[in-house]
Amino acid sequence: MAFVGMFGSGKTEIAMNMALKLAKEGENVALADLDYVSPYFRSRDKRGFLEEFGIKVVVPPGKYVWADTPMIPPEVFGILSNKDIKAVLDVGGEEDGIAVLGYLRTFMKNTTIYFVINTRRPFTNTVEGIVTFYEKLRNRARVDFDFLVSNTNLGPDTTEEVIKEGEEIVKKASKILEIPVAFTVVPSFLKDCDCEFDKFIIERYMELQW
Amino acid sequence: MGEKIMVKGTEAIGEAAIRAGCTVYFGYPITPQSELTEYMARRMPQEGRVFLQAESEVSTVNMMYGASSVGVRVMTSTSSPGFSLMQEGISYMANARLPAVFVDVVRGGPGLGDIQPSQGDYFQVVKGGGHGDYRLPVYSPSSLQEAVKLTIHAFDVADKYRTPVVIFADGMLGQMMEPVEFPDPVDLSTLPSKDDWALTGARGRKARYVTSFNIDPYELEKMNLVLQETYRKVEAEEKKWEEFMTEDAEVIIVAHGTVGRIVKSTVKMAREKGIKAGLFRPVSLYPFPYERLSELAEKVDIVMTVEMSAGQMLEDVKLAVLGKARTPFYGRLAGVIPTPAEILEALMKEIRR
């Protein structure tokens, strides 16, 4: 599976949580950090933590983990081709970040692609905004997306109302785009909240501790 | 105030500038602030305003000079090497008395350095990286809500004193995400009038010019004295700082920006150990809040400075403390972020000495 979307839509948190969930279920999991556009807050920052759960973390070699240059580690082709591995791709944001999927697409026949949306982010706060950027990203990726993910949140200030408001907007976008909503992301501190779509409960691993 | 949204620091500053009435933005991409340029590329046309990507930072600053000369609110953003390239133009703008807002999202240096967060541009930004006797008001936010407030304030200060103003944001502040609220956009017709100096067309009035040049040294000295008078006013009126648990503090830690935020955690950890620590966080780096820090220094033995640099703000801290307390320093360089625990360890070492 691959998580795509705009800058700061929550792709990395969801990819990490998904990889951890699959690993805890006993799957052989690899997480590929394909974000070559953001300088910080990438899943590679939590590599050691993920590896403790037996997850193979695919990142550029050595010191190049600190770079923001378009390097695709060759292992990515391996984890996408190996049927025994559940591959989770954490893709960089916006048109420049998603361009990598075009390059990988012949290896992605069995990869489900999730378009992650936070309606409390600039540019995807309306149905029209979501539709516009969905099309832009899909054109750049040269692959079709399979699902939308409703990830409306305000970090530590997220409330049940914020999540529900996001679901409403994403639902409307889903109708226009004719693509289903896979799930709604819910932070663990609101795990009992009432959602329209299936819940995916996450911990926020990237949150700053100060 | 509108509803809360989740933003990156770069977006917070960009949107705040739009709300403050920034009508022209020039920029050239550089990590870790390119998202600010990208944000403005999308948002400025939506507002019917001007976004222009220049061919370099040198042309950016000269475009700033031109746009400011006609009286509009103008901003650019860059990161350390880009800010270096702008220095000549900033010095020209200072003497031409041109209001403008510069955002320096500081990264590891010197030279090409790296793309991780740093505060190593303090000397350059605060003491003046260009030539001649000029100063720039500089603000260092430590949260995104504060970045919004200070960006809007920066435009007001720029217009009030007719000077370029800098937002000093390290890379972490530019890249981190927080929920913020934005104030309603300012009504452009309510902005301060610049009709008494801006180049608005000379029909019906005497022609005027905006320049940093005067071949007559006595006349140039007069221009310099106007600047100096302005800086004395800025120093009297524009100091800003935050204190955290300083009331009963026995040791003071001085830190700005992201490090100020980290040190808050250090102060709490120290207090759990029974050490009465407090944070003094300069918000305006120029004018530096010397007097208040000087007062606080009288009651303590240690005033420790922590920076993501080799000790640059430390010189201003020493000027404030003037030997009344010990002034140790702890810093990380090149883009490494100190943790609350390692700062506490450095503080403990000083206390035991």
C-alpha cells in the first residue's frame, strides 16, 4: 500500500501506524520512506523505533538520509516484487513528491494507493480544493488512486467534531471523484469517538516532545 | 479570529503576511523554506496579489527595494545562504528607509552547510550582515501562533519606522506543524499612508527620490543621523521578551526561538529535581531586552545561554549581565538540535562547579 497526498496531510503518521499494525499482526513488513521533498519529519527519523518491531525500513544509504534529493533506494523494487513482504510506501507531498510513483508504477500492480486528506489544512479545506489537488497529483503520478482517507485533525487539539466535519467534506469529494473512503483516522485519545467510516486508531509518533 | 487550522511554520508565516496586507512577494526557493515560496505562489494569485519567483536572491532583494519604494507591503523569505546574498540590498534599503519584511529560516552553516535547523545566523541577522551603520528589528518566534503574530507585527514595525524587519525562524520552526488561528485580513485602505515619501507619481507635486546615496559627506551624515534617531526610538519602544518561571528562579537560562521552547521542558525537569530554574526568552533580538535581563541577573549566580550556534546571542547576554552572574554557554552546531535532557545535564555541571 502507498500513502499519498499534500504536504502535512498525515501520510507519514498513517504509514508508520499501518506498518506497526501489520507487523504486530505477524506480517513481514517493509516501510519505504520515499519522501525526497521534505527536509524533516520523515519516517526515516523513527527508523530505529520501527526496526524494533521487525519492520524493514528502506531509506537512502548512509549519510544520504539527511538529503532532500530524488534518490530511490533499489530495495524498493525488491519489496514491491516480493509477494511475502507487505510493502508500505510513505510518499512525499504534492506534485513533486508524488512523481516517484510514475517511476515505480510497473512494479505497483498490486499496490493499493490511499489519498490522505486533512480538511483542516490549507488547499484541501473544501470539496473543490480536494478535487483539484486529487486530479493534479493523479496526473503527476500517472497511476490511479484506490481510496480516500479522512485524516482531518488539529494535532493535539483534535476533537470529535473536527473529525466528523472532515468526514462530511471527504464524503462529498468521494462522490464527485467516484472513489470510496477507506477509513477515518482517529488519534488514540479519541478512540471511542463516533465515526461514519471505519476507524483507524493511531498514535502520533512524529509529535514534538517539547 | 477564524477557525483553527493545521499549518507548517512556513505556511503560518505566509498566510500571516497575506492577512497583514502583503501585496507583493518575491522569492527564490531554498530548503528548508521552499514551502513558504510555494505557499505564496498558490495564495497570492488567489488574492489578486503579486507573486514573482526571481532568478536569484540578489535580484529578489533589489525587487524588494523597487516594490517598497512605491509604498506597498512587500516580503521575501529565504534560508541562510540566500540571506547572505541579500546583504548588499538590505543595507541599501536600510539607508533608503524602505519598509519590508525578510524571513530567514536559518539552516546549518557556514557555507553550503546542511538543511537542518540552526541559529548560527544570529550575528549576521541581528548585528548586520551588510555594510554601514544600520540595524534591523529582528523577531524570533518559538511557536507557530507566535510566528503569525510576529509576522503581522513585523509589517507594522517596518512601516512605523521605515525599516526592513527580519523574522528569524530556524528550520525546525519552518517545518513543524501546529494548529493556529489567523486574525481576519487587514483592510488595505486602513494601512498607514506612505504618501509623504513613496514614489507614487510626481504629477502635481515636486519630484522625490528614494536612495541610500549622497556624494556630500555632511548630507550623508545627516541621513545617518536620521537612522540613528530611528534606532534609538526602536530601542525605547520595541523590546519584547517572555519569562517562564523566573519569579523565584535561582538560575536563569536564556534561549530564543525553537531552543526557547526546548528549554521550557528543561526548566520543568530541573524543577522536578528541586532546582529553581527559569527561562528568559528574548523575542526581539534587536532591540535586545538588556535591561530586564540585567535585573534578573542580580538575583542569580548563573545566567546560562543555550543556542543552536557556537555562542552568538551569548555576547548580548554578557552585555546585559555585565559580570553580575556567571554566564556559561551550551550549544549544538551545524543543525543538531539539543534535547531538554542534555541542556539539563549542562546546567547541572555548571551548578556543581
